[in-house]
Amino acid sequence: MHQPVITGTGVFTPQNVITNAELVEAFNAYADLFNAENAEAIAAGEVQAKDHSSVEFILKASGIEQRFVMDKDGVLDPTRMYPRLRQRSDDEPGIMAEIALDACHKALAMAGRTGEEVDLVICAASNMERAYPAIAIEIQKLLGAGGFAFDMNVACSSATFGIQAAADMIRTGSVRRALVVNPEITSGHLEWRDRDCHFIFGDVATATLIERREDAPHGFLIRSTRCATEFSNNIRNNNGFLRRTRPDGVADRRDMQFMQEGRKVFKEVMPMVAKHIHEHLSETGVKPDDLHRLWLHQANKTMNDFLGKKVLGRDPEPDEQPNILQDYANTSSAGSIIAFAKYSDDFQPGEIGLICSFGAGYSVGSVVVERI
């Protein structure tokens, strides 16, 4: 059995930034347009008027201050309110593969490796831009990698589930070097016209290179991985390839974008994740006091503060549970990897940390790592 080691990480960050103030201005303009167009129906009680959003509301609800997006103009257009991305020909790299490639090259450069040395690519993300061929196989070709590749979707837990799959294959000897890449263009599945969630998501791509320890002079040993799922409808997106087969299937329906019952999610997911982490640590022989840092899923500051306290048994120090969502917003599966990539350089040999992501499914994945 081989030991898997994380030797490189990479983060692609889009150039476009949308601040809370910009987002609120666009949303409120949209709300005013909607209310004006539906004035009679609103007065008759047939349609509910749209309330304004505010910077204060967003910050209190989430801790988010801004987000990066692939397209800014389309999102901030009150008559549109979703990204405007050009149609690419089949002979061009897809947009997911393009941003994934940037993150992969950064992870490879950190480890001193090339794409030709990779023999497994897993594209793990909340949404894929097409059904087939797999985005992972396109990334594999663009990298010049060998072996095989496949896509994986476990929503916000995709990155940690992908890391477990890659680590398991390295342990058993079926692959030598794997890239787990998370291109998350979440702006495409967010309903920017919904006040309750219009501020949540941002775009990014992350990549994690995993190798056999015998090939890794430095990095983070993956001591243990653990994944769990439990079905729930409280986070859901009903879009899919069967959509056009159903009555009114191509209409602009709300359930074809991201939907969640936020209060139910918090009430049900937080105990599930806290229990999962405690059991994982116990199985691995790691005590909470042994943890130097938690790199948590970046969905909501209140969630992370709750989990940090539950896991450590006290309020964590800022450097023990770093947040990046104030800058990136919720980037689905990529959030915990961004936090890990940005806040792991100071680790000393022997220090232990935990990467954890959770979300729709419900799903939760955790990775215990140790600096070597």
C-alpha cells in the first residue's frame, strides 16, 4: 500500500469582481422594474412585490463582501441578471476546461511536475457544462496527461470526495499521480433575481495534485479520508438532460437554478458535519487539540464559526479556522481548497489539519493531513 501526499495546489481567480454594493444596486433596479411591470397584479394581491436587498443584509446573512465572476456585465444587467458567456465551437477548449487548466498548471508548478507525469484526472464540481465527453478527459488532453480521467459530482463536497477517490487509487497502486480539479462556474446556476440567495456564489477553479509518498519530497500526507451522504431535498437544482421531455420543460422555472431551504439546511447539516468530523478524528487517532487548522467549506461564516467551536470545543483563533468567503463568496466544492491553498504554507513537519466540505446531498467529506 502506498501513502498519498498532496504536493501542489492551484487556484484560478477570475478578473471580474462584484462588490456587495454593485450587486445590491443591480438587484434593486431589477426589483423596481419587476414591481413596475406587475403593479396591477401586486395591487390585486396576485403577485408578491420584490423587496430591496442591502449591503447590511448580505453581510449579516453570510459574511460575504464580494465575489469573483467570469462575466460581470450580464449579472449586473437588471434586464438580464445572469452571466453572458460566448458560445464556443466544439473545436475550442470548453470554459470549464480552460479555467481548470490554469489551476492545474499552478498545482503542477508548485510540485515541480508536468502534465505528462499525471495518470489520473478527476474533474469534481457541482455542475458540468455538458453531459459528455467528460470535462476531465478534455482537461487530460489539454495537459498531455496519460492514464484515465472522469467527472464527479457531489455538489459542494465534490473536491473532498474526489480527493478520497484519488487517494484510494494511489494507495492501491492503480495510479501514481493524480489531479483533482474543481472548476466551479457557480454564477451560471445561481438565481441572481432571488433576494434570499442572490449574493451567495462566486466563480473559481482549484486543483490538487496527489502523489505517492516515495515520489514526494515535501507536502501534506493524507492520513485519512472519510465521506458520507444522506438524501435531502433542501438543496436542489432540477435542471438536467431530461428537461425538454417534460411538459413546459424548457420554461424559465425557478427550480432549474440553485434552490435551498437555508434554515433547514443549517439545522440538519451542522450536527451531521460536526458528528462526522469527530468520528473521523476518533477513527484516525487524532484529538481535536491535535489540529493546527481547519479548512472548512466556505458557504457561510456562521456555519464555519459553529463548526469550529463544535470541533475544537472552544472558539477557534482566526488562524485556526481561516475564512476566504468574504473575498470569494461560496465557491461550492472549491472553497475549502482555496482556504487550504492560501493558509497552509506556515505548517511545520508533524502539524495536522483537516479539510472538510459539505452541502447538497446531503454530503460531507473530510481529509486529515499532516505536513511532512
